[in-house]
Amino acid sequence: MSELVEKQKSELAKIIRERRAVKNNYTDKEVTEEVVLELLDDASWAPTHGMRQPWRFIFVHQDQKADFAKKVASTYPEDKQENRENFLNEPNAFLVAIMEVPDNQKQWDENFGAISCMLQNFWLLAWERKLGVVWRTNPHVYEEKVKEILDVKENEKIVGFVHLGYFEEAPKKKERIPVKEKFSVYKA
């Protein structure tokens, strides 16, 4: 992209292009409930069909993380538990994203779209503060025992574990396939 075009990009466009998944190398800075709530409050302005707002979130603070990691890791086969517990202890905190699951496929799709938009908003807002985010959908998000640990209701689905931690150095940019290669114009 030419330098002139890059300078003309809005701040929002720049943030969208700069945002990365921060999977490790977190600092020791605490991720507080107050910051997460503030980010979620702004992120909740995401599009949501019928104003259903089909989401809820469970915050796991660093003080509770070790216990939480041990419980979630215990749902794996014994030979994988230590690895999973170590993996779950890497971020500073978690935000578990939970979606209401309606009987109607159309509303299911709309609900998933809404929570996905909200999570993207959250991610962009966190990025501005150098709060690293990665949305994980590891096997434990589908595990019934994990749903029990988190008191996820029958009509709900864990959409993902959002790993959180402040960072100093952003991960390297990975190029995207040019949109033009995935774009066409309908012709009758």
C-alpha cells in the first residue's frame, strides 16, 4: 500500500489493521475486572438482531486462574492434563464468552454473529490499551464438564475462552489475501 494511502486511513482503519492475536509473552500487569467491564460496556454497542444481546461473560481474574486452569485441565485425558494446565496458566486472565442458543437456526446464526461482532469490538478496544487478546476455541469449550464448572445453562453455548494479558511487543503482522481475490460482482 502506498504511503499516501496509508496516511489517509482513519484511526479506526489503522487499529483494525494493527490488531493482532496476542497468544503469549504477557507482562505481569494485572487485568482488572474494572477494565474488562469498561471494555465490554463499549463493545456491547455491536449489532444485535432484535436487540437480543445474546451474550454473557464470565471473568476469571488472575487470583482465580490457577484453580480454574486445574479444573478445566482435569477434563482432558490424564496424559494431557499437565500440558493443558500450563497452557491455561499462560494468560493473565480469561473472559469466557457465552451465547444464548435459540431453537431457531436463523436466530442461532444471528446470535453468533452478534457475539462475534461484540468480541471484535472488545478486541479492538483492548488493543488500544495494549491489552492482548486471543479468542480460543480449544476442545474444552465443548466439554460438558467445563460447562458444569462455569454453570453454563442448557440453552447456552461457550463461544470461546478469551485469553487476556498486557503486552509490550506486538506480534508480527501476517499478510492477508487481497480482498479483490475473494470479491466478485453479480451479473444477471
